[in-house]
Amino acid sequence: MSILLAGALAPVTLAQPRANSLLPSLAVATLTPAEVQQQLQIKPETAQDYYNLGLVAQGQGDFPQAIAYFTQAITQQGLADYYFARGLAQADLGDHLKALDDYNQAIELDPNFASAFYNRGMTYLALQNLPAAVNNFDQAIALDPEFVAAYYSRGMAYFDMGKIELARQDYNRSLSLSPTMSASYYDQAPRPLTGGGD
């Protein structure tokens, strides 16, 4: 379910099931602010309840509370999705090492979790471990050959490593897969990547 909160807040996602996820597939719906409050009033009993509450808290920017809810979900049922969600909240707080631990656990539980490889790559990028970042983006792309953000991010890692031609190839691949999305990255890309000199 997707919640659109009133005002300038970003949409909150209550569940993000993947094709190979063990979580139930939920229909996408827009909840009113009253429905968000109702969700927050639920007395959590199951791991899924805690997970949903964690996603609501995360969407509202309350990352410490989100982590607490995800931890409760993990305590009851250690699913890859729960570790992944907690890793995202840890990263939102800037705690890259804890995020890395959670992504590692998610990947151990589900070695086909492309988004976990991608986010682990982003964490390594933040930690300036560029070879590890590239390796994780490679894994994400191997699992999902149309993962636009993984091509773009790998290109940025290659650029930081001084591998301009590889960076340009990845940037062009992301642009060919998604001209609209990749065009938004164009202005953020270093000049050599977008056609300026090396």
C-alpha cells in the first residue's frame, strides 16, 4: 500500500513486495491522513505489523522509530525484506556500517535480492570503497539487467576510479534504458561523462 500524506511530505510505502518476496502482495492504495493515523494506532502483533509500522515511520522521517519497528519484525521473523528495510533506515541516519550489516544479512537470506546488492554498493560508495561498490553494482545488474540506477551508480564509481570510458559506457546504458529517468541525472554527472573532455 502506498500512502500519500497531506502537505509536502513524500509518499510513504507500507509494503514493497518483490517478485520473489515471501511477503504478501498488497494492492497499491492511497491512504488519507486519517488512515495513516489508524495504521499508527494498530497494536502490532505480527512481524508484518511491525514491518508496516516501520515503513510508515520511515516515510515520516522517524528513522529511529522505524529501526525499532524493523528490529521487532526481525526478532519475530528474520526475512530479507525486514533486514533490507532496516538497512535503508540505518543509511538514512548515516550509519553506513549498520546498514552494511543489514544488507549483508538480507543478501545472505536472499542471494537474488538485486536491490540489496545495489544499496550495499551505495553504502560502499559512501564509505569510499569503490572496488566493493562496483562489485555490488555488478551483482545487481547481473540479477536485473535493466536496473538503471545500478548502471548509473556503477558509472559514478568508475568515474571516481578514473575509469572514464567505463563510466561513460554505464551512463549511456542507463540513458538507453530510461531516457526520462537518466536525463534527470544528466545535470549531476561530471562533465567528462556527459560529453565534455576527459
